[in-house]
Amino acid sequence: MAKILIIAEQFKGQLRASAGELMAAAQQIGGDVDGAVFGPGAADAAGQLAGYGLGKVLAVDCGCEYSGDGFAAAVSDAVSAGGYEFVILMQTSFGRDLGARLAARLDAGWINDVIALEGSGSDVVASKPLYAGKVISKLKFNGSGLKVLSLRPRNFEAVQASGASAAVEQLGSGMQCKARCTTLEAKEAGFIDLKDADIIVSGGRGIGGAEGYEAIRNFANEIGAAMGASRAIVDAGWIDHSYQVGQTGKVVNPQLYIAAGISGAIQHLAGMQTSKVIVAINNNESAPIFKVADYGIVGDLFEVLPELGRQIKAARQ
Ligand SMILES: Cc1cc2nc3c(=O)[nH]c(=O)nc-3n(C[C@H](O)[C@H](O)[C@H](O)COP(=O)(O)OP(=O)(O)OC[C@H]3O[C@@H](n4cnc5c(N)ncnc54)[C@H](O)[C@@H]3O)c2cc1C
């Protein structure tokens, strides 16, 4: 039986829902599963992670919100001491950095950006998109050493916590972190992270200028959506890069993606085309975005979004 360590993420003591996706991948591989969670709030989040029926949970709090070298050293020690065969993280900024460091430190195989797993144990086969999603590659680990996997968010059906309990081990005091991230703050009140969002509304160059993003913001607030952007408006300085969806931005997979004033360039599609339902609003009926859209609205986004907001609000009442 494989020994598996899942590394979950938390923010201010609240476990991220992606813990259920990590657990789903661990169950597919099969084996004894332990968990780890890092940063201030780790103790609270560890209690929530324990509810997934794990053997034990490591709560690592050294006072840093993030430390690449410190966290990687802590996981490396835990992996060596615990004899784990698999470590599973999310393909987020956190998981990308930590996964790479861990694989390098422990001379492990690392398959990143995994969207599906087939088979089980050491023979598990991981699927990973390449060339902006045009090709799906299938990868297998070689040998019997440590294997690190990072999962593209929202591609594994999250397992629900069962309410079971597990022993929580507190670690982190006295850890020597060379580089420390000391504060993490949400950008604005009510901010919904793109990678956690069920609904995303993104704006493109069709908004006409920085002030045009207010139409996206108002609509997003009205329906409770996260906000995204095409690279064109990020490059123009109309919105921060952290909102960018696409090949060189964030890869998202919400239940509903609404693209307003976005043409549908291949690099944008690479970040959102696996969304469950895609709605495109564009005043050019020939815009390529309509080829991937489940629903297309030909019209001016400044007229369509407020009306759509009113209709959604009315339908929800
Ligand atoms: C290496 C590389 C990486 C890239 N990475 C990314 C990436 O990660 N993400 C990304 O998005 N792009 C990326 N790009 C850029 C990409 O190629 C496109 O240039 C970009 O996506 C275009 O953004 P856009 O759709 O907002 O703008 P445009 O292509 O200019 O489209 C604007 C659209 O708005 C419509 N419109 C105009 N006014 C209105 C209105 N009032 N109402 C409704 N519709 C209106 C127009 O008909 C048009 O279809 C990358 C490019 C390269 C070369």
C-alpha cells in the first residue's frame, strides 16, 4: 500500500476546498493518506483537514505565511521520516513553488498540472495538457522513489469531509526560514479567488478603458462571481496581472465562465476552455470566442451585463 501525503492550502485558518480534490486523487492512487497544512492558522485548518479521514495531519506554523526554503525543508523532513511514496499538492502558486523545491531536494519525479489519473499505486498514469490544451500527454513515474504530483484546480471531483478525526502534530517552532512571506491580504473586501470560484466574469479589450472594468466589477458583485481579465487589458495597465486568465495567466475551471468583450484568442482559451458552461458577450458575431461558447450573446457588453444582472437577480428571488 502506498503512503501518501497531501499538502492542503489554507487562508487565515480556513481550509481551502481543494483539500477535497487532493483527497480524491489520493483515493484514486490508493493507500494510507496523511495530510499537512502550513502557515498561521495551520492548527485550525489541520482540524478541518483531519475530517477527510486521514491517518494524521501535520500543522506546520513557523510564523511565515510562506517560505519556499523553510516549507520545503519541513516537508522533506516529514517525507523522509514518514516513508511517503507520493506527495500531492495543488497546481497553484504555492504548489508550483513547493512541489518543484521538494522534488529537487529529494531527487523525486514530479508530474505537474495533472488533470486526471488512471490506474493506481506506483503504476498510476497522469494526464497533463500541453500546447495550450491541444494535446493531452500521459505520464508515468519511473522507479520506486518519491513521486510528486500537482493537480490543476477543479479537475478532480472533490471528496467531502466525513467528519472523522485524526491526530494533529504541531511543527514549525524554531524553523530557520531564509526567505519569509509575512503577510497575505485579500485585495479587496468580498474578493473571490479565481481558482476557487464557481462563477467567473472576465473582461477584455471590449471594455474600452480602465474605467470600463467597473461594468465587470458591478456585475460580478451583483451575481457573486470572481473577476478575470484578458491579457490585452492587463498589458494596457487597466487591471492587475493577478486577474489574467490564460496561457500566461491563471488556468481556471469554474461552473460558469462569462467572457465579456473578449475575442477568444487561443492563449485566452488555454486558461478557460474547460469551464463547464461558457457564455460569451461580444458585439462582433464573428468573434472566435463564440466557437467555444455554450451560449453567445451578440451585443454591447455595457447594455448586456446590467440586464443580465437584473435577470439573474430576479430569477434567484
Ligand atoms: C505568448 C503569448 C501569451 C499570451 N497569453 C495570454 C493569456 O494568458 N491570456 C490572454 O487573454 N491573452 C494572452 N495572450 C494575448 C492573446 O493573443 C490576445 O491578444 C488577447 O487575449 C486579446 O485580448 P482581448 O480578447 O481582450 O482583446 P481583442 O482581441 O482586442 O478583443 C476584444 C473583443 O471585444 C469585442 N468588443 C469590443 N467592444 C465591445 C463591446 N462594447 N461589447 C462587447 N464586445 C466588444 C471585439 O469585438 C473583440 O472581439 C498571449 C499572447 C502571446 C503571444
